[in-house]
Amino acid sequence: MKKLSSLLLLVCFTIYTHAQEKVLLRLAPQQGETKMYEMIMKSDIEGPQSMIMDMNMGLTMTATDVTPETITYESKYVKIRTDINAGMMTISYDSEKAAENQMEEMMASQFKPLLESTLSIVMDKKAKVISMDFPNVPEEAFDRGSIQGMSVSFPEHEIAIGTSWESEIELQQLGAKGTTTNTLAEKTADGYRIDVSGTYTDANGNSIGTATGHYVLDSKTFFTKTSNVTSEMEFQGSKITSIVELREVNK
């Protein structure tokens, strides 16, 4: 009985000690390191122009310049596949296949700048996006929010499991702002899991939507390995539900 009690105390102490371990979340990639990701976006738009759109994109992220304060990533979209259902009209496009009709040729023309250009992203060590430059790509053809959503901004200090903090992102193309509460939920064999829950507000501070999901960070580089975020937003008379999933692809 004494052995059992001692064992239970040891287990409780180990769990408590593990829960109190603190970690400083800071991006730490190796310069020149390239990672490949798959981004899956599912959008359901209900409104005057209802539409269902599924998009699958492959992209690379290379840490080209690592300094004590910032990291410059160069990103390339290597493939884009999309299916759009807009009521009486359906459109499919796959960048890895030759266009077979006029509609696919039009889609190929629209996505061509994304596939042929290199996106430059500067982030600080706390994973906040400082700037983005996507030459030759029109503003309306590129969703900056999808890149900002690849990571969660980190807090100033070391944190333990269960600690929460807030972060903000600007959605300039929508004229909106997102405020998110992030919680370091656990550490597993895959990395650090961060649960997120947030709201979107318009320029006047009115609530226009919510977001929930999670991120799993690499335990060494602290960059996102996988994420899954669902958002619901009402914008210009339409209700938009989106699920964005990101996962690192092993070469």
C-alpha cells in the first residue's frame, strides 16, 4: 500500500512539474532551410452571390535571412487546385494540368502571377508579420490574411501550459481586425499545441465574426507544423464560413 501511495505521489509530482515547465516561444529556423506546406481552404458563401469554393495549394517557405531580430522568408506557390460551385456554374482548375477549355484558361491566367512570382515575408522572432512583398501580383489576387494566419504571434515572456495571451492581425483587404486569445494547451510528441479563439471587428469596432481552432508548433523552430482554423464572418450582406488547414509535408 505504501509503494502504491508513493507511486501515485511520484506520478502527481511529475505531472505537476511538467505542467509548470516554461518555454519561450521564438522563431528559430536554420538559414537556408526550406519547408513545404499544403494549405487547404474550404469556403461557403451564403448571400446574393452564393458560392462554395474548395482550394488546395502547395507552397514552400525558405528562411533566406535570419538575424537576431527578424527572419526573411521567401515563399513560392508550386501548385494550385480549386473547385468552385456557384449555383448554375461550376469551375475546376488544376495548375498541374493543361487548360482544356476557355474557363480553365481564364483561371490559369488569373493564377499565373502567383505561381511565377516569389513572395517575400519579413517576420520578427515573435512570429509577427512585419512586411510582405509579392511583386507582379495584384492586391485582389492574393489573400494576405492566409499568410498572416500561418502562425500565431507569441507573447513577450516565457509561458507554461495553460497560459493565455492575446494577439491582433489587420485584415486590410476587408477593412477589418482580428483579436485572438491564444492558449498554450499542451506539449506532445508533435510539438506545442496552441488553442485559439477570436473575434473580427470592422473599422467601426462592430463585431462581424468569430474564429476558433488550433496550431501545433515545431518544438525546436516554433514554426507551425499543422493548423486548423474555422472562421465565420458576415461581410457586405454575405455570410462566409471558412475552414483553413495547414500541414507541413515531408519531402
